[in-house]
Amino acid sequence: MNGHVLRMSGVSVRRDGAYLLNGAEWSVEEDERWAVIGPNGAGKTTLLSVAATQLFPTTGEVEVLGERVGEVDVFELRPLVGFASAAVANQISGSSTALDLVISASYGYLGSFTEEYGTPDYGRARAVLGHWGVAHLAERRYETLSEGERKRVLIARSLMADPELLLLDEPAAGLDLGGREDLVRRLGLLAGNVNAPALVIVSHHVEEIPPGFTHVLMMREGRVVAAGPAEQVMTADNLGETFGLPLKVEFDGERWSAKAV
């Protein structure tokens, strides 16, 4: 497909009288790689859940892969959107193996499946696990994996159905320095692959933006502070407004960093 893979217009989500998302305007093109950053409670996870059709907005219009949410069967749309988040992780049975988790994505299930899988399913699942460096964990139960291993298995799962849009909610959260750097490196390689889907990751930290990510959206208190090409948006003023303190921003040609002034 060409053009927009995601478009939001005036999108708000309101719960118990409070806005979790307020008037979001955002569009993602098929060849773009976006990082969504902001402090806790900024609305980042809500934004991604709306994009993944897991959460419906209170007001506004959402188009995903050319289909308007509310006018299309989201169960047909969701397999085309790879989605990895804590909400997905919390639904996993600890006894499910890594291979079960990845293969079941093609069938709209989460974990073990009662039917027999086809040989191509196994091949595809083992290939994506291998790409993320966890092929050796295929038969291991999810509950026995480390946090870093779980993150990579869930990303492999999100890619199993060859999605056109990939949404990763805080993929580096909870990882130690080595785990974070390994994941950021792998995401950078994915970003550089011309055959990869449009990518969106959510993070609290600019240091977790992988190389090759082209665009940044900043959020605070449910609102979009700034959005656009990274080299234009990643300014001290924008980051300072987003996080509520003066910041110094640096870019080394591949990675961003920020610290308080």
C-alpha cells in the first residue's frame, strides 16, 4: 500500500471525566519510523492502544491501513498490525512456550492452540525468533525467560504475521544496560530494513530511540507537544516542555541523549 498507514484526527479518550488523550493529530507514512516519548501519564500507551485498535476513542477519527476504525471489522484488521505491550504480556499463560506464542499470532490466539500448525508456520516462527536472537528458547516456557528474553519473544510474535504496521510499547522497559543496548541495536537494524513495516515505539527515554528512527512525537498530559522529523523536533525547548524541566539535547550521529541543565 502507499501513503498513510495510520492517521488520527482530533482523537480524544476520556475516562471518569479525565482526558487520557486530548485532541491528538498524527499521521504515519509507510516508510517512517516513529518514537513516541514523554513522561509517565503522558498518554503514550493510550495513543498506541488506539493505533492498535485495542482501544476506541471517545471522539475523533482513526484510520489504520486505509480503513476507518468504526467502519471495519477490527478482527480482520488486527492481524495486519503487530503489537507488543505490557497489556499483551499480562495475558500470557506462563506455561506457553516461546514457539507457541509466536505461531499463535498468525491465528489470532495468544499462547497454545488446539489445532495442528502447518510446517510453514514452524519455519516462519523459528525464523523470526532467530532474527531476534532467541531461536534457542523456542521450547522454553515463557515463565522461565528473563525480562530481556520475553521482550524479544514478544517482538518476534508481533512480526509473525508480516504486519504492515508495527507498534512496540516500551520495548526496553525493565531491561538492564546490556539488554537495552542489544534491543536498541536490533531495532536499529529493523529500522534500516527497507522491507520492514512502518514502526512506532514508545519510550520514556530519548536514549532508547534506535538509530534509523526518522520521526519523533512528544506528549505531555494527554496532548501532543510536537511531532515531525527527528532533526526538527528533538530540540531542548520541545523536550523541556515535554518533561517539565530545562534539558540539554545531544545527537552523536546515531543516538540521542538528554540531561538536565
